[in-house]
Amino acid sequence: MIKKAVKFVLGEANVNRIRRVKQAVNAARATWHNTAGTLQAQPEKESVWCLMQVHQIEKALAVGRTSYVDAVKYTPIIQKLRGLTASGISPEDFTIKECSAVIHEALSQLTGHEEDKAEFGRFVRENDISLDFRGGIEIIPGSEILSHNDFDFGAFVRSRHSVRCFKDSIISREVIYDIVRDAMYCPSACNRQPFRVYFSENPDTVKRIIKVGCEPFVAPGMYDCLIVTCDRALLTPHELNDQEYINGGIFLGYLVLSIHAHGLGSCLFQFLQVNARQGNIRREFGMKDSEVISAFVGIGELEDEVLCACAQRRPVESVAICLE
């Protein structure tokens, strides 16, 4: 009965079209999921494994689970790190520095583990690893954590609007770096930070980015745009189809607030992972096959007067549900 009603309201042709779109989306999802494991080169797989291991150690240190920290077998992790450096990965690579710092902190708190400590010492000496990179845990006064919250956050977020018309200018590399650097302090799965931001100072390249990502929803007054991706090579197979959405979404939220904090306007243009143009766009802009485009973000300097959609919010009680 319901199917007949839907056909009556939408028409047979539209129902069939919706069915074909759903089939195409499901097929694309299945293909992407089945091939995702092949998108990781071996060093990337080892890097992800190492980062996940040391992040578990770091979390255990942070909550005082010394029994877990003591039970970890450190030598296999160190051997994986040695394999990464042997494959040509620089000792200055984030994975090497992060893992070395956490292992150093953990072993310094443990008695015993002489073989692990000797193996780690050899690895550090062989690769001239600097141990001045912070890892493990640090004790921070609560007052210091709260030292920058003396401003009206509600007013700040409410003052941000999606803007589609800007001054005719391209944002400089230095400003983009500052914006992204702040946004990178968002949470991510095991601190793997799989998000990437592509931008250009070349007007012709920017026009290409806007054309492929924002039309037909862009006004003539957009002159700069970012591409935000999530690198699935930094995720494990069981996380695929989940964590790229979660990590990409969290980063995008921080990114638009960072743009706002730097005195610029922005507008998000969502981009479906199953969009058939994902592959073409990756190739056009030199992205890795393992990257998924999360969104395009229009960015720019604000005019003296800005035309914005009202975009009212739902009542808070319909979003925040109090459970008995």
C-alpha cells in the first residue's frame, strides 16, 4: 500500500530513478570497502599499527593503568619502527617521533624490561632519534586548561555564518597554515590525524577547485576554496566507512571555527564519498588514491555587508535528550 502511494505521489519514473541511484550508491560503497585494504602500502600499514599501539600505551599512562603499560611487549613495536626507518622513512617522520617519545616515557616509568630498554636504546642510537618530542603524559593544572575560556563562546559560534560571497582575493599560504595549524588540535582516532587540506595561491587552480566542488551552489563572489580530505590509509580495515566520516567531520567543525577566529568567512560544500567524480578530482589535484574528499570549503575576506541565509536552529530540547 505504501509503495503504491509513493509511486502515485512521485510518479513511476522518479521511483525507478531513486531505485537506480540507491543501487549505484550501494555498489560504490561495496567496491570502496572491498578495495580499501589495497590502498595501504606496507609502510603505511606498519605506521598505523605502531601509532595505535603507542596510543593505547599513552591512554593507559593517562589513566594510571600501570599494569597495562607493564604488560606491553615493546620490542615488537620497536622492530616495526626499525623496519620503517629501514624502508626509507625519515627519523623526523611524525610516526617515528611520536612512537619513540611514548615508548621512552613508558619504559622510563617501568622497572625491569631490560631487553626492551636495550632494544630501544639501540634503535635510538642507530637512527639518531631525538627524544625531545613530547609523548606519554604531562601534568597540567586545571586552571591552565581553563585559562582561555573567559570569552563568550556562545556569541562566537552564533556570530559565524555560511558566507558565499567574498572580496576578490585569495588567502595567503601563511594564513592558511595558521588556520589549519589551530584546527589540527581537534580530536582524532588514536591521534592519527588523517585529515588533509588542499589549497592554492594560483588563481587558475583556485577556479578549478571551485568549479569541481562548489558549482552550482556558489555565487559569483567566491574567489578561494579549500579541499578537505580524509586519508583512509591511516585507518584500519574495521574502521572503514566509519572513521573517515567521524574524523573528517570533527576536523571540518574545528576548521570553520578556526577560519572564523582568524577573521574570515567560510561555507561548507559537502561532497559524497560515493560521488563518481571522487577519482577524477583526486587525479586532477594529485591526491592519493586512499584519500576521500570530505568537503570543499569556500573561504575569503568579508564584504562590509554580507548576505546570509537565516538558518534558524531547532529547539535545544529536540537535540539534547535528557534520559531518566
